Amino acid sequence: MPTELTENGLFAGGGGEAYAVPQELLLKYGNRHGLIAGATGTGKTVTLQILAEGFSAAGVPVFMADVKGDLAGLARAGSESNKLHEAFLKRAATIGFELSYRAFPTVFWDIFGEQGHPVRTTISEMGPLLLARLMDLSDAQEGVLNIAFRIADEEGLALLDLKDLQAMLVWIGQNAAEIGLRYGNVAPATIGAIQRQLLVLENQGGLKLFGEPALDLFDMMRLAPDGRGQINILAADKLMGSPRLYATFLLWLLSELFETLPEVGDPDRPRFVFFFDEAHLLFDDAPKALVDKVEQVARLIRSKGVGVYFVTQNPADIPDDVLGQLGNRVQHALRAFTAKDQQDLRRAAENYRPNPRFDTETAIKEVGTGEAVTSFLEAKGAPGMVERTLIRPPESRLGVISPEERAQTMAEGGLSGKYEREIDRESAFELLKARADAAAKEAAEAEEKAAREKEAEREYKQGRRYDDASPWGRTEKPRRTTSSSRSDSIAATFGKSLARQVGSSAGRALIRGVLGSLFKSR
């Protein structure tokens, strides 16, 4: 029984006397989302690996974050020299699985551009909601951030990188009085607080994340020449040093899938599968409004053909409204050392359809490494009865690969050179700087003209005689014009802009989706 389909399903494990029922994930329910849970060291990584292999073999592209560096082995075939080879053979025989080692089509990505192709987005594409979450802004600060995005969207000022947003905030601070008439009060202290958070974000890797060329989502959705789905692996070992950046980036990627892909109804297999490792980071200290939107995206994105699989140590890490949507479940061992652990264990067991052959709560405590209790959706989407399952061995390498192997995989992936060179095109920073320079030049010219007029008036009062060539003539008193300051110029420009927006902004404003990212169609 190879990785390929068994009656349109992915073989996950089972079989043998103690594990009587083979377990498979039906492809047509692969977009009904899933959960992979269990304590550290109980086998979650192997489960991730074999499910990625199965989806890839079925022609479904996959995305996953490699938190520890050991999922990179998907790019290389397993080997008989592996110290676990004999154990794998024994397990394969027990569950009726024909083990054959092979590599899978893999593309490596890395926000920092060190262990994979650089992956970037723009400030505009991420949107104010996710950016506010990323910087942990207060309600007042998030409000000002929304004003910045609103004006930038309406005025056609592209916010591509951090310096664009910083320049936009400076401009808003300088014109707070005029902006406040339409959008509400903008306090200098609030602007300053956001700018400080942007500096923190910059130190965490924001300079690498925001910019161009931005990620083309369809570069992650390719098929290999043999029809297998591409497995996209994000190097996240360094990224995990900034947990909020990690969680927000994955949430942005999920929102991009939601806003970009068209409705496909109920496909015979997912169009894309997204594994969200360390899922608790998404929900830790998240405001209810954000959790509600995540729940909404999870509910609606399956109609786009996307399956989302949350990977975490404890099912209690996932809010109930989200947990209730996860139909395909693999539960590795949970340890119950404290009263809270025991309560979480009972709750985890209650989420499964009972099996009269064993007690689910006891089974979750007793399963060993590489074992799990599983429940996959059956006919008509009904939850399957919980079963004790031996997880099948992987066909790709279990563990890390060398830097040379990683470089070779990247060179053969077909994306070399597309994202490596950063582009800095004209955007909000350059446009606002040009406006400011023009306003400053206008103010300087006005001041110079006023100074000349003042000097001429002074000389006139001293009774100096002028010839006919004088601009003032012999008797005419020089006229004095009022100096216009830079802020006056910008205020006038902004006032005219507001007048235009009243009639035309609805047609020009960009559309933002559920999580604030730009709405796209393709």
C-alpha cells in the first residue's frame, strides 16, 4: 500500500491485530480542516510529514513551517542507512504498508532569505488589522493606523515597506488638524507610540518581510512535472525568535489564500493544504475580534478548496469555535500531571466519537511515540469512530538536510532569481518626500519674495528716489503679499483632495477583505 490513494484517501496508518481498522483521510474531505495535537516528542512531526507526502502524491500543493529544521527531509528520499530503518520496516509490515523511499518536490522559503527564497509582502497587502496585531497596538493606536491606510488607499500612495508607513505617519502628524476634521483626532503621542513599535518590528525582521517583489501566491501552488503537488517549507527556526511575527505572517498568508482564490464548491480534492504549526501562538492574547475573524476565515475558506490543519501540543490551545470545524484529527499522547492537564485530557477525549472497544481518555494517555488516536471524516462528512492507530513510516528522509542539499533543491525548484533581488520602486515615501520638497521650495520662494518686498518698502519709507525702471515707479507704494508656509500649502492641497474624495473616492478606494488584506481576484 503506497502513499498514493486508497479509494481516494491518504493512508495514515492502522492495521495489525491491535490496530484493526486502517485509517485514511478522504481527499474529498481534505478541505474540512484538521488537528494534529500531542505533547513534545510524541510524533507530531512524522504525522505532518506523512500527511504532506500523501497530499503531494495526490497532486495537492502544501505549505508548512519548519520550526525545528527537520521537515526539510521531505526534499530527500529516506534511506536504508537510517537508524530507524528496521523499526520502519517492522511497523510497515504490522500495518500492511509497502515502504519505498523517495523524495518529494519541495521549495524552501525564508523571510530572512538565508535558508530559502526570500518571501515578502507589502504593508498595503498586509493591512491595518494584522499589522496592529503584529505590533500589539492599543485601540487608539489601531485607529490612527486605519486612518493612515485609508488616506494612502484613497490617495494612491503605495505602502510597500516600513519607511513608507513611517513617512505616512509623519505626514499625518504634520497635518493632524486638517485630517482630524474628517477622520477624528490624531494625537502626536499616538503617532509617536506607533513609530516606536515600528522600530521594534524593524529589529525583529520587518525590514526583510516588507518590500518587493512580493510573494506571488501561485508560486506556492505549482505542480511538479509528474503531477505531484509542490511542498512549500518555510524555514522558521530563526523566525520563532519573534513569535508574534511568525503567527501574523502565517495568518496573513492564510488571508491571502482566502482573498485570492475563487469559490470552487466541493472539489474532489483540496486545491491547497495549509499546516499551521505552533498554532497556539495565533490565539495567545489575541483580541476576541481577531479570533472571530479567524473563525470566519476558517469556516469560509474551505469553499475555496483550502484545507487548514492546526498543529499544537494541546487541543485546548484552539478556541472552541475553531476547534469545532476541525473534522480530521490525529491526537498523539497527552501527559496529565496536573489538575489542569487532567481537565484538558478529558476535554480532548470528549471531542471524539466513542469506540466501544476502548476508553478514549485512557488511550490518549497510553499511546506511545508514533502512535495516535485518530478520527477522520467518513461518508457524508460524518466524524469517524475514534481508533488507536500506528502512524505509517515516512518515505522521505526523517530529519535535517545539509546546506549543500538545500542549495541544490533551491536551484532545481524553478524560482531561482525571482525573489532574491529586492526592488525599491516609487511609493509613499518618495511621493510624500516630493510633496514636502515642493511645498518647502514654494514656502522658501514666498519668504524670499516677502523679504524683497519688505526691503523695498523700507527703502521707500526712507524717501529714496526711484527711476522709471523701478518696479514700484516714483510714487506707487510697494505692495506686500502674505507669506505662505509649508503647512499652509499642504493644508490647502489636502483640503482640495478631501473635496475631490467626497465625490470620487468610493470608486477609487481599494477593497479590503475580512482580515484587512487587499481583496484580490484571479
